[in-house]
Amino acid sequence: MLCPGQGAQAVGMGKSWHDAQPESRAVFEQADRILGTRLGPDVTLSTLCFNGPADRLNQTDASQPAIFVASYACWKGLLARWQFGNGETPLVGAGGLSLGEYTALCVAGAIGFEDALELVTLRGRAMQDAAETSAGGMVALIGGDEPQALAVCDEARGAEVLVCANFNAPGQIVISGSKSACERSVAVAAKMGLRAQALAVAGAFHSPLMQPAADRLAAALAKTTIHAARCPVTCNATGGAYDLKNDFAGSVRRALVDQLTSPVRWAQNAQWLASHCTGEFHELAPGKTLAGLMRRIDKNIKVVTHEEA
């Protein structure tokens, strides 16, 4: 099961699942009760997902809980449709991109829904706050590999922050850091023959500029119950999978904190799943981003998407 991350949000997401499956509807209703008006006065999470407005849904503190809930609602709808309503699915692996790692841990039974929703809501708010207190950005490098991306960072960094942030697929790497360093990186990349495009994001995610958010998240994770997972779950920070037998809970807490300030190694995560898991690959709503990335990572893996119920 592949679980999408921030950027997959779109007005209307999850509505077809909400309307088609009572189990999906119950997830949105529970999320609305838990969050109340935390996303704004007279605004529930479900109405934000279904009706927008887009500019509010795209803000980090709103998009993260919204994507998580839409994905989990899709998951519960699929369980019912596949007649595995008790949750005992033949799940052999789960992975998620950045925020999606929380969804993956949730569907694998490692973190309860309410705890996961509280964590991603805090994470979104903390990342938004960190972004607002530091001038940062992100730049997509198209066509390069990790050594080239590191070389771009080294040349453009100067005395500021600029690091690799996302290894999404071969030839698709995102760098992150101080706004002026990001601006310099576009010219440096062009000189190296790479295409570079500044991304419309709130800040320098997965870089040292997110340390204040990581500190807040660490305090929350320390109080969160982590259960044994029912299947392997990939870890963005390492590129592999969590060790289910040795200090699983501790490694999850540490890795989710590290994830905010270190690169997301999704390409390696997808390769791990492709080489260790047999059976069908499915991507939860919203969007089809991970299916597209998988085509670039391993064209032999076909991913079934579930954007619509």
C-alpha cells in the first residue's frame, strides 16, 4: 500500500469515498469531531477537503491532516469493499512519501488513527510555523543524480543552508534551503546541464531549517503509543524498512523526527517494496503521484490507484 504526501491535495479529494462507503464517511466524521474548529472558525476538515477553498487547503497546516484523513478514509473504504472490514488484510508492505509515512504506519496498525491525526496536525502546524520564521524554499532538479545534486548544493550554498531534500525517482531530486541559496542553485544547475524549477512551497522542508518543527514533533512522539506493525513499513530517513523486531517503537520515533530535517529517500523505499513484496501494489487517494513515480523507479511494478471510489 502506497500512501501519498503533501502536494497530492486537491479540492474534492475523498468526497467520492465519503459518498460511496459508510466506513469512509465515518473516518471523515471522526476527524471532524477530533479537530473541531482547529483549522479555522466555521471550517471542518471534511468541508475543506470537499469544497476548499484551494488556497486554504494548500497551506501546510491544513493540507497535511486533510491528505492523511482522505487517505485513511480510502483505506477503510477499500477494506469494506474487499470484505476485510476487521482490518486483518493480507497486507505485505506499506510505504508513504513524507507525510504518507504516517498513513503507512497507521494502516499497518503501528499508530492508532486518532494519535496519527493529532501527530500530522501538529506536524503541519509546526512546519508552517518554522517556514514562516525562516526564508526558505525548494527547487526540483530534473535529470540529475545524487552526486550532481550534492554538487549543485555545494556550489550554491555559500554560507547558507542548501541540502538534498527528496529523492523521488531517478532523475527527480528536490533540494531545499535558504531562499537566496535556492535562487543561486537554479543558475548553478543550468551550468551543469540540469533543469531546475523553484517549487511553490511554504518553506525549506526536509532541511535543517525545520529543526524547530522537529523539536516540537519529538515531544509529541515521546507521548505517543507505538504498536507492533502487522507488516513491514518503509522508512523515509533510511531508504529501507523499519526493523520490526528490535526497538521498533524507538526507531519510529527517531526516524519521524529525523525525517523533518533529512532527505526523504522515496526512490529507495519504492525499490525496497518492489524487491521484498509480492502481490498487487495499490496507491491510496488522493492523487496518482506515487504510481507515476513507480513507473520511473521500476516499470515492472503496476500500481492500482484509488482516487475515485
